[in-house]
Amino acid sequence: MSFFDNIPQVKYEGRDSKNTFAFKYYDPKRVILGKTMEEHLPFAMAWWHNLCANGVDMFGVGTTDKSFGCVPGTMEHAKAKVDAGIEFMQKLGIKYYCFHDVDIVPEDPEDINVTNQRLDEITDYILEKTKGTDIKCLWTTCNMFGNPRYMNGAGSSNSADVFCFAAAQAKKGIENAVKLGAKGYVFWGGREGYETLLNTNMKLEEENIARLFTMARDYGRKIGFTGDFYIEPKPKEPMKHQYDFDAATAIGFLRKYGLDKDFKMNIEANHATLAGHTLQHELRVCAVNGMMGSVDANQGDMLLGWDTDQFPTNVYDTTLAMYEIIKAGGLRGGFNFDSKCRRPSNTFEDMFFSYIAGMDTLALGLIKAAEIIEDGRIDEFVKERYASYESGIGKRIHDGTATMEECAQYAAELKKPENPGSGRQEYLESIINNILFRS
Ligand code: XLS
Ligand code: NI
Ligand code: NI
């Protein structure tokens, strides 16, 4: 069964191509800084946005038909989505996919055992259909926010019964990760947060989230899951305050509970901006803490305060993100397009145009980030800016051998320090522009 007959295989044609179904920058076999573009950019399709979301929003019903010729809510439909997803990925040369449990099967509202049987059936089907292809699972996750039982959270629920359902879902999700050979299992906070502290025991909720993570880690390692667990920070939405606010908060939390060896970060661009950070900031926090895991590739809209999950098309942002990722040695995971077509972009062609735009924008970001690194002026400037820590008192401070008395004595002798030097921000920004826009 094929769904995208009118769409050709999407290939690289170069920046002068006007072919709507061609990559202008993503040239999978092109080598950049010693690795091919496809090695730098392990792209993944997000099941939920691409195969499930139909444009429904708070103000209106769906605009895109994602029934794939079947009745939604049936296993027949679930299987058609597998077929459509594989065809879609193959046409674009995408090697990975990510999903929530209930993206791939309809959840039985009455009995979790029925849902689990369906998950067994569909994961068998995915394995059968991807056999002989180079398509693999990047990560699995569980929807622990949609079902009404999670109205007060999952691991952070006030109800121990609900906690057990979260544990049961995550257990199955990790089993699916092992079965499908996934590189990771993601915890996005869903409703792990609060609306008002007047009804919330924050301490207990946070401790229970840590228990859930610990159970997941222990069970996963027991059944042979060798991949990474990921936390996906987000500061708000759906809850007013979410516990995994940003990378720094989540990393501190993991360290507090001894989970930092098994967990890494899954950084989403739009969540970074909701937290008042840039994507580059979040990635730098991961890099300096050895927590660079995976990326949910998308972008928000600076004029809107919510998670719009737009496809990444801002080259400035992807360039600075790729700069961080390359310098950190690459991602352990990949680039999952947690992005959806705008509601009026409601055709199957738009699904392809969106992915082509997103893949090309990350590819162009990679090309430009490599040029910034090869150019060397930025890195050189930063190195020079901190040169006072390479010798003398500065070196002893950084090594941890200088005492407070010694620093004070040094200051007393100096009487007044020299001007610490211009930060040269505008000059550095002009270098980025020069590299981005030179022909
Ligand atoms: C929601 C999150 C979600 C996670 C997976 O904002 O981005 O889609 O990526 O649960
Ligand atoms: Ni996400
Ligand atoms: Ni999101």
C-alpha cells in the first residue's frame, strides 16, 4: 500500500535547484569536518506530529486527513500509519523515528492490558516492515499527560494508583525501546508540575519523580537497555510551572538523585525559548556538563508564548546550535523533528516541504557552523579573552591552588586592575554575518 505516489524520491540537487522536492543543502554523503552530513545529522520523524496530528487546535477541528484510508482508532489505521511513515522516511532518506506509546496504537480506555497487547502487535509489525531497510527507532516515550488519570501529573500525581499506571506505561515503553533497538527512552515532564502551590506538596512530588526515574533506570538496565534515558526540559505548558524547567534545573535534579550517569538531555528548541533561553544556551549547558543527548528540532515564534512546534527554518539559530553540537563532539541521539506543519499547510505535499525545509536548515546550519570553526576568529577571540588564567595567579586560581589571602595580597600589590578588555560583541556578530552571507 502506498500513500505518497505523487511525491518523488527527494534528492540533493544543490542551492540553485528550483525543484520543490529536492534538498538544496542536505547532501547526505558530503564530508564536513571528517564526518558525512548524515552522520552529523541523524534525522528522525516524530510519529505524533507527522502521522497523527491533523491540525486540530483549541479553536477548530482538523484540516488534514490523516486517516490513510482507514477508520481512526483501529489497529488497521495504526498499521496504515506504519506503512505511511516508512514510505515517508524512505522518500526523504530519514533513518530514525520517535513515538509515544499511544501514537502507534489506540489506547484502550478501560484496560491497560489491552493497550499493551496492541503495542506488542504493532511493534512486531514495525519490525517486520522495517526489516531489510536502514530505518531504526531513535527513542520511545510514553504519553503520560493526555489520559484524564494524569490530570494531576504522572510520577508527581497525588494518587499512588496513578503513579503505578505511569510506572506501568514507562516499563512497557522501555521494553519497546529494547525490542526496537532504540538509542534512548525519553521522559518529557508532561504534567509533572503544578498549577498552584496551595494544593501541592512539591517535595513529595519531586521525590516521587526521582523514584520513577530510578525505577526506570534499574528496570531498563536489568532487561538489557544500553541506551540513554533522556529528560526533555520545558518550563511551562501544560502546567503553569514544570519541574524540569530547563537543562540546568534538570541536570541539578539528576545529580541530586544519582541519575546523571544514565540520563542525558533531550533539548527542544521551542522549550528553550519558553524558558527565556536560546537553544544555543541550553546546548552549551549540556556540553559543559557532559549531558549532550538528543535534540527535538523545531522553533517557536517570538511573538507567541507557547510551544508552536514550527519546523526549524531560522538559519542563524541552527548555525549556532550546530556550532555547539560539533564542538561537543556531536549528539549521542539525533534530531527529532518535534515539529508540525502549520494548520493551513494541510496537504501531504506540505509534510514533505516541511521536512525538506527543516533538514535543509539544519544542514545549512552545519555547513556554516563548520565554516565558523574553520575560520577560527571566534574561538581565537574567546581563548584570548581568558588568557589571564593561563599563567601566574590566574592559572593558580583556575587550578584551585590559590587561596583567598593570596588573591587579596595580589590585589593589594596591584592597587588597581587593568581594564579587562572589550567584549567586542558587535565585531563578533559581524563575523557571523560575514560567514552566513558571503557567497
Ligand atoms: C511537548 C514535548 C513532547 C515530547 C515528547 O512539548 O515536546 O512532544 O517531545 O513527549
Ligand atoms: Ni519535544
Ligand atoms: Ni514541545
